[in-house]
Amino acid sequence: MDQIGSGGVAMSIRLISRLHEHRRWVNQRLLESVQMLSEAERVQVFAIGQGSIWQSMLHLYAAEYVWLEALEGDENPLVPGDLRGEIPGNQKGAGAIQTFSELKQKWGALDQRWMHYLEQLTEASLDEVIKKRSSSSGKGRVHQTKRSDVLLHVCTHAHYTTAQVVNMLRQVGATSLPDSMLITLARTEMAALADQD
């Protein structure tokens, strides 16, 4: 991946890390909003996303899980509780995630794994090829993708899924919608720095 900055840590690594920091921040806001819903609201059926807020949240978690596994060398990753051959987050198998608190706990652990992974990331590794068997486009086919593109895809997929969940939150009448804009994160951080002075 071409460097777009110089000095210290390469700019491409910093940008990728920043996008993942934003992804984690948004996920936390989504979880906070979804936690305030009733079980009936979480599973209400919609003709968007994965069909409900609950299934979309499971899919968002699962996508982050399978892509991290792929980045770490597993060409055919499977989320515990998922059935193979179906979209990640289906949770139709043994050991499926049953409760919101269980999802939050597993996601917290996954976030820790992601942070450790990103801390170890090197500029040279960004052009390495990652192999992963697809569960959606080209289902069953092993695709080869540069590591940098996988890292960007995880974030853009999260943004896309977040928009679907926010739309569903609006439709169930949620009173507190998460602000998912990166500029909000940046302004929040700047305000916190100003408060320290």
C-alpha cells in the first residue's frame, strides 16, 4: 500500500487503525442503543439488513469475527454457534449466542483481539494476500484479497450495517439514536483534550 505520509508510524497504518477505532466506537454506541430496547423490539422483523436488529447485530459481530480469523490465517472461518454455508451471524448451530449480554461479552473479547492485531500490523504486511472462503458473493469460492483491502472492508461493512441498524432503530421508535459519524468521535476527543487544559 502506498504511503501517504512520512515519519513515525506510516500514514496508511494510522488511517487503518483510526477507521477501526471509529468502528469500535460506533459499535459501542449501537450496543448502548440496542440495550435500551425490549426483546420484542430487537427481534421485530424488517425488510432490510438481516431482517431484525438482533440478527443484524449478530451479523455485524460475526463479520468482524470471521475477517479477523481470516487475517490470522484461517481460510474457512466459522463463528461459534453458526452453521457453515450460511451468512456469518446466523447462529443456528450448537452454542449459539442466546442473550444480549452474551453478545456484548463476546464482542468485548473480540474488540480486545482486534486491538492486539492492529497493534502488531506492519506496513509491509498490508500488501500480503489473505485467502478466505466466501459465505456470500461467490459462495464457497476461495477469494484472495490484499490485507489492506480486507482491513478497509471490515470498516466499510460495519458502516453499511450500522446504517441499516439505525434505520431499524428509527422504525421501532428508539428515542436515542447513536451518532455514527467519525467527525463526532473526533470532536468528542478534541473536547476531552480541551477539558484537560
